[in-house]
Amino acid sequence: MAWNKKDLLGLEYLSAEEIGLILETAESFKEVSTREIKKVPALRGKTAVNLFYEPSTRTRVSFEVAAKRLSADVINISTETSSVRKGETLIDTGKNIQALKADIIIIRHSCSGAANMLAGALDISVVNAGDGWHEHPTQALLDIFTLKEKLGGVKGLNVAIVGDIAHSRVARSNIWGLTKLGANVTVCAPRMLLPSQIERTGVRTSSDLDEVLRNADAVNVLRMQFERDEETAFPQQLDYYKKFGITEERLAKAKKGIVVMHPGPINRGIEMSSGVADGGNSVILDQVTNGIAVRMAVLFLVAQAREVKA
């Protein structure tokens, strides 16, 4: 199939076939990172702009590396030192970037729906690098890519997502992507961190981590976002670790060969122990590596689609 979308806004809006095309394209781009000269001319002459309204290390740098490996020019805009501080709206910022003849805006924003709003106002491509509690599509894509690489496929896998489901855009994107590709997804968290009616997305819910791990082929452990705890919406950190932390003892009773994932940054001693994070079941650094190939694929596909439509 051919890709025909100028934007990547979320996995909710993609078909299983479209998700599969991104993953296939990423496979072809992964080899680029093994070369002595890690670059192809696929986006030579194009300009990608990283527009991040929230702090980020992994995602911003990963997109920058991906764009440069495609030979695109990259501009990083810090909203702390931009006209945003003077009251400029998101749409005005986007239109000014478009007027500068940029080709792709990669946006991270604290408001859910910001990427969709920007894409609707612009002719150039918009890629969602995380918006509020809504979605983080490229993180889910790299997670799924890593699962395929390590376990041979996704269909029929039992995947557990553990942690702060309620506030997690990573969880939402993973749920959309994994269920569309035929995985069985269980979300596991304290009840205060499970959104109401989450089962409508096709997942199973549980608060019994040990039971979940006994059947899981992979566990994706989410970062606990304690900085969002404005109304004591989170359990105490030590209590959380005792009940939901991934430890060596828990892993010893889990399904043999279980794959341990984390989107980063890790709160060691809260979400998982250092022994697990650095152990043989962990694929956390593989996720980081695979993020470059996945983001190369996304940038390439949206740029090509825009050219065809133009």
C-alpha cells in the first residue's frame, strides 16, 4: 500500500496496514545506522523543525538524529527563548515556521489535541511527538518495532502495560497500535491510575501484577509522573514500588523470556529495580536505537505524501 497522509498525529487514526507500512519502512532504514557514514539523501533539501513546548531529551534528540540521517536540515526551537514567551499563539508560531518554507514540524505540547489543531491549520507536515495525555505515536511505534524484532511478531502476544495508565500518552498509543495488530493487552495499575471505561479500548485490566507477569510475553513499564500529582492522585512511592515495581524477585516468577520495556526516563527503585533495568530481559536501550529508524520512516513517509499531494 502507499502512504497518503501528510501528518502523523496518532495511532488511533491509522489502520493496521498503515502501521505495518511504517514498521516495514523502519526496517529498511535501520541498516543506515550500521554504516560507517550514517546518512542517506532521502530528505536532502528538506527542513524539519523541532518545536517542543515540554522538556525532552530522548524524543527530541532521536528526531534530530533521524532527520539528519535522512540529510534534512534541522532547526530546534526552544519555547523558553522564542516568541511564545511574548504571547504568540501555537497557530501563529506554526504559520511563521511555514512561511519560512520549512517542510515538517515535529511538535511536543502539554495540551491534548495540539498537534491535530496545528496540522489542520498548516499545509506542511506535522508529526506528533507527544500531546498532553492524548498520544505519543512514535514511542508506541518504536515499542512495537522492538517487540517484533525480539519476539518475531505482535499478533497473539500477551503484552502488559504497567504503571500510570491514566496520565500516559505512551499507554494510549501503545493500546491503539497493539490491539490493531492483534496483541492481547492487559493494563495493570492501582485503581486510582486506571481510567474509567478503559476496557472499551479492547484491553483487560488488573491490579495483580504477579498474575499479569505470569502470562505476559512482554511488559512495558511506564514512568510514574509524580510531577503531575497536584491533588494526591498518586500512591506513595515506596508503597507503589512494593506493589507494582518490577524487581528481580518478581521477574523470576514471570513467564520465561519475558521482554522488559520502558519509554524512559526510568525512576529506578520506583518503577523497576536497577537489576531489572540493566538485566538480560531488558530491551530499553534497543528501544532507543530503534527509535531512530522508526522516526526516519515517519519523516520520510509524511514528506513523500506531501510531495505527492502538492
